[in-house]
Amino acid sequence: MQDLWRRMPATLGILAALSGCARTMLDETQPVLPVEMKTVYDRPAGLVRLLDTCPVTGGQPEPTAGLVGGAAAALIPVAVDVGVSAVKDYLSRLQSERTGNWNASGSGRLQPGKKCLVVLRGRIGSVSSDGKIPPLPKQGSLPSELGRTTHLTAPPAFYLEASLHVNALGDRLELLVEPRLLHFARTSAQRGRNEVKALGLVLVLRGTPLPPRPTEATARENAETVFAFNLGPVRPGTEIKRVSSADPFADLHQAAVIRAPEGAVNFGAFVTEAGTPDEVLRLMNATMARQGDALTKALSESIQAALKDSGQ
């Protein structure tokens, strides 16, 4: 008890000091000084854009592979019954200093025809109050006028173009995605910034808005379809480009059939720049873990419907 009384003055002193701090923080009689503000017209962001023509690789060639006729009609929406919990658990372990994760978003209307999907990370907006975007400095094969179609105000750290072929199949749409250009200037990882990174990209299409602070797992819920691309090991400062029929992305062509949306769709792109290739392989496996069962079920249902329609 005596020891407690000896400590009491010090305790009361601390409480009095804290009380004084509280009074100072709540004292509204103190003058409020203005903060000197700086106005900027751009900010760092990830962006997905749906364009009529690819700014770098130009017009869209005819798809080199894909679904046609009855085969396409058979693939009734498969897409989203994936291993959400597996991806969520994996991503929680993926945050290392040599690995960078970032996401991009955008929206557009899926209308029949040939389009271009662009996924980028950089500064977007304008450089002045007049809204003008000056020509970009030279970086790889990116044209100086790229900013006008993508809203970039500086050369991007990451830039990907993919052709998107949209075919109408009654009340459904067939989507064929073919990457055409990968421009990897700088990594988002904190360390190993000049080291080779294993790049993985998951593209999600949703008829509803993306959730706040989306992850791959939460964005997949209620999505129309999901595409997963293992872009392989790439060193920062490298550009991979399709030229004519010589296609370095031939193994990444992917197709899906979805119900035709009533309006615009939301795009979410999730990019991993991993320190080791096996991290991206595990991500791809987790992403598509349960696709097989969903695909089998969809094919079975579509075959039964086709037999019924033919009277067999």
C-alpha cells in the first residue's frame, strides 16, 4: 500500500499532462492557419480501357483461334466458380518485398466487333489546368500520342494491349482475348527492381461495380467471367510485341461465352510481379482450381439442351 501511495504523485502528474493535451487539442480559440495547397491534375493509378483500336499494335487481325458455331454455344457461362478461398489465402502469403501486387479498373460496353483491351499502370490525368496532354517522351515502341487515348501524362511502368473479339450468339456473347503487346518498364516491387519478375494477370468482367478495395477473390464473386494469364518471366525494361503472324503470346489466347450484358461492364485487372516463377504458377492454379467441374457441368447441360431442341 505504501508503494502505491509513493507512485500516486507520478500517476497524477501523467494524467494531468494528458488532460492538458486534451484541452489543447480541443481548444477552438486557437487561430486556424491556412494550408498552402498545390494543385495537380494527374495521379498514379491502374487503368483498364476498352478502345476501338490498339494504339500501338494498330488494327485487329482476325482471331487465330477460338470458338465457332455450335462449339461456342456449348460454353454456357462457366467462369466464376473458382477457388476464392484458395486465392485469398495465397495472396495473403504473397506480400514480399521482391513481389509487387497492384490492380486496375475501368468500364466499357461489349458490342459485337473487334476491340482493344489496354491494362496500364502510370500517371493519368493532365499536366495543366487546360486539360491538355503533351506528347509523351519516347519509351520503347509507345507512340508519343499515347496519352491522348489512355490519359497517361508520363510513360507507363506497365502497359499491355490485347485484342478482344466479341461475337454475338443469340442472347450470349463469345469473347476471344489475345495479348499483343507487353511493355514492362518498371516493377512495383520494393526490392529487386532490376531483377526478372514472373508476371501474372487476372482479368475479371463484372456486370456490377467492383467492391471497395477489391482483391482478385472479392472481384470474382458475381463476375461474368475471369481470364488468367501467366505472362512468364520478364525483366524490367523489356517489351514483348506481336509482329504479323509471329505471335509470342500464342499460348495465352483465351475464349469464354457469357450472357449478353444489358449495359456496360466493369473490368478489374489484378497484376502480380513475383520474385519467383512458382508464385505466379500457384496463383494461376488457385485461380482456375474449380473451373473443371463448372466446365463439365456447363457442357453437359448444353448438350442436353441441344438434343432436346433437335428432338432426339
